[in-house]
Amino acid sequence: MPFAMTDLVGAEFPLFAFSHCRDVVAAVSRAGGFGILGGSSFTPESLEIELQWIDEHVDGKPYGVDFVVPEHQDLGGGIDLDKIVERIPQKHRDFVLDILARYDVKLDPADVINRRLPPTLPDIGERLMEVAFRHPIRLIANALGVPPRSMIERAKQHGVPVAALVGAKEHAVRQVQAGVDILVAQGTEAGGHCGEISTMVLVPEVIRAIAPIRPVPVLAAGGIVTGEQMAGAMAMGAQGAWTGTVWLATSEAETSETIKRKIAEAGSRDTIRSKMRTGKYSRQLHSPWHDAWEGPDSPGALPMPLMPMLTQPALTQTERAADSGNAKAYELATYWVGQGIGMIDDVRSAGSVVQQFKEDFATAMGNIIAQLD
């Protein structure tokens, strides 16, 4: 079966897999899907290492990268790290340490703030892009707003399509007018940063909204963890599926054993859309972490990039403690997940997940055709 995405990005099967793990990216692409590395979790130096590794292990198959360069974030203090850190109030630091103490997670107060320059800062994003375009990427994507003009210009120079995630039709119109090549219509079911509109509504709404402007392919995202769902999205007009959560429970994934186990145990109602990790709404696995931050004693969320600088060390330490057998830390642990976790009940290899998607997609499309007879 021919797919439009084959010509655009070289994907044999239009299953796009977002992951922070190079092993997942390479395995998905080798299996015929399209792996996408979440580049903002790396420094420019470490991203070079990761992309070089992918180049050597992807067997010549296509892959892409995704960056988080928000249109809107609180950049008071510029990019002076000490000035940024000073803007995180002591009451927020104390609140984090208090939560950890209640769940027997030890963290030195001196380590409560991540003192790495936030990867969401424009200057860091530019340096990450410089690294990415030195490699044979077939797609570059941006989350949280219209991609920087430099991303679109550089991508055109290298012949690389630019994708952008959108959560509302008005966002889609702005992205098309800005010159993006692919839209990812991400419904509220998605893990990570997401809007309020469901995938079932958002995909056709976006397709209709951009039709009068120019033809731009749309990928469906949000809660998609099976080939049947992918077929349903494509029946609505999407030209593929952008997925994330399903790869967190694969054997290759970077996620801790704690998170893999919690994903397999969780149901679709065990997620929450909260600002209490990055300062912007994102869907996560619900835990007492959110109950504390949403409670009456909470000092409230800080804006991006301050909030992730505050929360990342605490949540990382929580996972380490849980992996070491701390039952209370296991309860507190959380991660970005979509509502599709209710259909994930075991850990499999990334390649087998791609194959299952293909088989279930083919069966679902066959069922649709059969109903027309």
C-alpha cells in the first residue's frame, strides 16, 4: 500500500515514533516506521554523539529530530544562568524538598535546582539545530508554537521538511502561514504538552481549516497506541500517526523500570493534565506529586523555563529511589504519558510494536473496506 509520507520523508509506513532514546528511534526506523529523537533533552555536544550513533545503527533508514523552542516563555534575566536560578523563590524550593521528605526521597538542598541552561532557550535551540543539520535527518519538528524562522530557513536550505505540533485549528492556520510542511494535530489525550481538544475532533477540524490556504499533510497524535486507531485517524484524513507513549514501555526505552511498570499497571483514567512539571499544561501519570502541587499549601506553578529547572532533579531522584526499592517513592513517581496507557499492559521490543501496528492497521483497513460491500 503506497503512502504519501514515503515521498515526503522516506517513511515506508507512516508511523512516527517520538522518543528520547536513540535505540527506540533506530529500531522503529529499521522496522519501517519513522523514528524521531527528542533533541531538547541533550546538550549540543551529547546530541552530536546520539545522532552519530543513530547514523551508524539505522541501516540507512530515515529518521528525524524534534526540539522544544517555545514561542512564549519567561526569559527575564536573559540567558544568564545565575540570574535565572535566582528567580526561583525559596518557598518553591522548600515545597519540593518537603514533598520528597514525605516520600522518603533524599535530595541535597544544593541540588534541588537543575543548573544546566534550559534547552528551551532560543540560543540553545539554535545550537542544537546546528548539530542536527550536520546529519542526514529527514524531518525536523518543533513543539510549543510556530518554529523559529531560522529553523524553517535552514530546513529549506537542506531540503528537510519542517513539522509543527498544534492543539487547535487557529494554531494550525498560523503554522501553515509561517511555512511549515507537516502539521501534527495533537489531541488532549497525548502525553506531554497538549491542548484541550480531543484527537477525534481536532484532526478533521485542522484539515478543514487549512484547506483554503494550501495543502499540508496532517499527522494525527494523541492517545494512539494501536494500528486500529491509526487506521481510524487516517480514515478521517490524516496521512499518518505521531506516537509517543507506546514507546515508553518498550524494552529499548530510556524510561526507568519504575515508569515502565507503572505504565503497564495504569488505566486510561490515571493521567492528569497539569502545569506542575514544566509550567505549561502537559499530560502526565497522576501521582501524589500533582495532588501536593494542586493542594491548598502549594506555592503554585512557575513559568517555563523556571518550573522544569525546579522539578526535574526531584522527579529524577524519585525514580532512582523507586528503582532501588523505595515503595513510597514508587507511589510518587510520574512521567509524561498519554491516555493510551490503558491499552499498554506489557513491555515489548520497539520493532515488535511497529510490526503489530502494521498488522492491526491492515486488519482495520480491511474491515472498513469489507463494510462497503
